[in-house]
Amino acid sequence: MSVIKIEEVSKLYGFGDATTVALDEINLSIEKGEFIAVMGPSGSGKTTLMNVLGLLDKPTHGAYKLNGRNVSRLTSNRRAKVRRDNIGFIFQSFNLLPKLTILENVALPLSYKGTRQTKRLKAAGNVLEQVGLSDRESYVPGQLSGGQLQRAAIARALVNNPSIIIADEPTGNLDSVSARVVMELLSDIHKLGNTVIMVTHNPSLTRYADRIIYMLDGSIVYDESSTVGEVPARVRRAVEALRHSDDDEKLANVSAMMETIPDKPADVELTEKQKKRAARKLKKARKNKKKNGKK
Amino acid sequence: MIIEYFKMAFNSIRGAKFRSGLTMFGIIVGVSSVVSIVSLGEGVRQQITTQVGENSDSLILVRPGQQRDANAISLDAIGSFGANAGSLSEKDWKDTEQVEGVKSVVPVGVISGVAGYLDREYNGTIIASTSRLPLFLNQKIEFGSFFEAEDSDKKVAIIGREVAEQLFAESVPVGKRLTIRGSQYIVQGIFEQQNSGTFANINVNNSIILPYDSAKNIGSTIQLLQLYVEADSPEAVATTAESVRMTLKENHAGQEDFNVLEKEEALEATNEVFYQLTVFTAGVAFISFIVGGIGIMNIMFATVSERTREIGIRKAVGATNVQILGQFVTESIVLSIVGGAIGVLVSVVANALIRVTTDLQPIITPQVALLVFGLSAATGIVSGFLPAARAASKDPITALRTGN
């Protein structure tokens, strides 16, 4: 059984003429133990997808089954509980609470579960050992380096044994050495059997993933398996294409690269009716986008 | 989870000591002033009530003057009775003793005069009474003793603390002689310091108490200001008081130019004053709690918007809306309860100062302390709820995007 199965999930913002389609009838299923890299230009709906998968947000349409349970229509309190028990978040900006010690930060999800203090601090200590931060338990976030903070954040995401770990550009704020340490750690966690979904702009990070999803304008346009340790040919080509470009700005903005990528439609099987509807929506959304742009 | 909330609350208050202090200021001022006023009132009330003495339940007071004057008595000087004085006579006293149900009658009269010692003079209240007076005063003799019934014509005097210090300039002038209207009286006893206004309208501190007969013998007119009538039993008080009233009315040719008061009636004036004081205090308390509460609400709103990102993080790791609400309401409750506790402490210190510097004995009763704590907590809940609800309703995605 899939850990995550979403069917025709859409997310719309605004209403009337100002409606923006952030997710456009997406179908996706994720099996236990996968490491998925989600790529796509800014505004392609990656983060919205993460928010929906992480139950921070409700889909406007469609069904979302987490561990076989339909969670697309839960109240916000219920969603919070599912989040607490099933999902670990890793953010670009770490998002640790500055006034709590690292140990307390890591134990935080358990405190909302009602785990007793001694028990949860012990659990937090164990996870911190796993990420190699045992000697920093009693520090506050301000005293740690970026790489250490992200490892602490990973520990926090792991502490409640989640079904999925959602990482939104986990290395975005890190130097290359720290980024490598963090990615190796994520990779180790993946090897232990955890399911990881990671949003990234950095093509070279796709080598840690065993499945790569490209998004464009709220749709999954490309979804392929890859071998861990290798950057897929498609990504490599894109990077090379960019290198030959003399547009330096484009080189800096890696997300721009994504526009050059796929011409092949998503692997997902769609019925004719669905395709038409999707096309219509997409057209409308683009029209709106243009209109708003003109304003 | 509740323990968790309190820990979080204490942590965040500790993290912003100065701001929390300012926030609590309103509550501290409100609580300390209210507790001080109430405890002052309570202290005075208790002092006056205990002044009545142990057999107070069967006590009836007879005073000269119209009924309405009973509520106009001043707490202090017996001299203020001047205007009403004179309508009670010795005959009234003796007749009252004969009334059925009356166990004993103790007269309180004053004579005019000045007490002298060596070349000093003291203008106090010279009271003529009988040996049973101490039963109604509830005021201890510190040195020496009160005179006995058989000493009624002896020239002895019992004096108050102020008389001892100002006339004799010493603390224990037992055995010394003072002069009143040319007669010498030996000091037989000294009252201990009296600390408040009295139920009986006698300030013993500046009084010189003489046996009734001997005071009469030195040729002065005794103005009877009060008769303490002791009924046989507390149950008989009402009927006895009625009988006394009838007897006196007869004596006064049908004129009711006197008051017969049972204990409760006599205390009524005092209680009325304190009732009004309590109402006033309650008003002040209410206002100060509202002001304090608004202060807390204000700061809580600021705190909530300042900590938007924290709220986002907490929600992302699984805090429910209810848990966020609980956290912030608890914080506000802790602020107001700590403020209340500090307020009580401040008023304890203020009370200690009042005790040292004045004759008043303020008392903080557990009820008042509990009430104030309850009110503080209620203020915390009420003023914290709206900000906490705002915190709880924040969208985690937007909250996480907030930079700080």
C-alpha cells in the first residue's frame, strides 16, 4: 500500500477572475522507502504540493490518502494531530525555536503528543545522537552553525517516527560542505527505510534521490525513477545547456533552467476528459496570470 | 499538558522580564491597593468588635439622645457626646437595675476637671464607673489592677497609657498620686495601649477612671453617657431591652430621648461605614482589574504578532489550535497571577509599615487573598482569550513565512 496516494488534487487560490491554480489535478502515489526530489521553477506549485502533502494545507479538490486514510477533509485540529504523528518537516530556514535548547526543540513534537518529559527528552537525546549532535543538546539555536541547526531540525523531524519526511530546500541556506553533510544524513535516514520528499533547486542533489518529479504551472510534467548516486541524464543535459548560455542571470537563477527541461507529458495516465479539463484550467490560469501581470 | 503550558509560560515570561514586569504593573497596583484597603478596614472592624468584651452577646447599651444620633457617633472622643449628654440620670441607672432580666448595669459617666501631678496638668477624660466596667471594655490592665466593688468610695484611679506617659512621664506610675478637683487619687492600675477606636466610644488611652461613688463625693456632677446593661442570657436580650425601654420611657415622662441598643444595633454604625468602604473598594478593584486586564491584553496581542513564526513552527510540528490557545491563555493567566501575588506581597509590606508607624492593625484574611487570586486569574483568562484565539487561528503556512 502506498504511503501517500493523491488523486486529482487541485489547489486554487482566490476566486472569480483572480483565481490562481497552484495545483492542477495532480495524481501521485508514493511508496514507503522512496526518496523523491521535487524540482521545478518558482511558482510551479512545489511548495503548495509539500504543504498539501504535509497537511499544512487542505486541497481544494481531490482525495488525499495517507497510509490508506482519507485526510483531505479533516478539520485543522485533526490535521494537526495527523501531522504530529505522521509527518516530519525540515525547512530551509531550520525553524527551531530560539529560546528552547536543542534537546527541547527536538522533543517539541512529542510534547504536543502528551509524552512525559523524561521520556520525550530521552527520545530526543537518542535522535540527536543519531544525527551526531549529542554534545550540543543543551545549546540554544543561536550557538550552533547552520549545518548543525539543520541536523537538529532533521532530528526533530525524526523524533516521532513519521511516515514521511518533507524537506523544503533543506540545503538552501547552507554552504556546500554543510549541505553535503546534511544530504548524507538525509540519505542515511532514507537507507534506514524512511520515506523522504525533498524540494530542491539544486540539480546535483538529485543524485541522492531514487525518483525525480518535475513540476510546471501546478502540474507534474515529468516523473521518473533514477539510480541513487547519479544525476539523471535529463538534468545533466539541462545544466550543460545552461552552461553554454551566455545569460549569466539565468545561470544564477537555477530555477529558470527548469523551463528548458521537459517536453514529455507526465507519466500519469489521464482520461481524455481529465486532460481537457486540465487544459482548460491551465489556459484560464495562464490568462489570469497574464492579465494580472499587465495590471 | 497543562504543566507544559505553565512551563512554556514561565519560560517566555523569563525571556522578557522587563516587558512582563510592565505588563503586570497594573495588576500589582490594583491588587496591592485593594488588599491594603480591605485589610485596613478588616483590621479596624475586628479591633472594634473585640472591644465589646466576652459577655457581649448579652449586652444592651443605653445612650442618651435620639435614635438617629446612634448612627452619627464618632469612633473616638467621648466628648462628642456633650450635646446629647444629660438625659440619663442616676435614677435611670438604678431603675434599670431593677428591670426583670437585667443581671447588672455598669454606668459610664464623665466629670469635668483636669488631672494634676506635681506642676503638670493633663486634660483627659475623667470617667466615673463601677468595678464591672472591664467586662465591657475588653481592654487589659497592663500593670496593677482595676478597683473592686467594695472600693467604690476609695480614692483610686485607673489610667490609660497616654495619661501615664504625659502626666507622670513614666511608664508604670502605679502608687503615684494625682490630683482631681483638689482630691488626691492613687494610681492603682494602668491599661495597656489601646490601638483603635472603640465600640464603647471610650478611648482608654487618655482616660482616668474613678470609682463612681468617690467621684461623686468630690463634689462634681456626673454626666451619664452610657449604661452597659447585661441581660441574664443572650436569648433574653430582646425582651430585656424592651423592658428597659419601657421603664426609662416612664422615667422620662413618655419622652424617648434615649437609645436602647442591642449589640448588633450598636455595631450597625460601624458596619455601615465598612459596608460603604467595601463597596467603594470593590469599585476601585473592578476598575483596576479592568485597567490591568487591558494592559495584559495589549501586550498579549503584541506578543502574539511578534511570535507568529513561533506559532507557525509549533503548528507545523503538530500543535493543535486548542493547544496554541491553551499556551497563550496560560501565559496571560501566569502574568496576572504572578502580578496578583506580587501585589499581595506589596500590601503585606505596606501593612507591616502601617502597623509600625500607626496604631492601626491591618489584617489580610485568607478570603481576601483567595478572592484577589481568583480575580487575577479571571482577569488573565478574560484578557488573554482574544489574543490567544488570534494566535490559535493563525494559518501555519502564512505564519511560517513571517520573517524574524
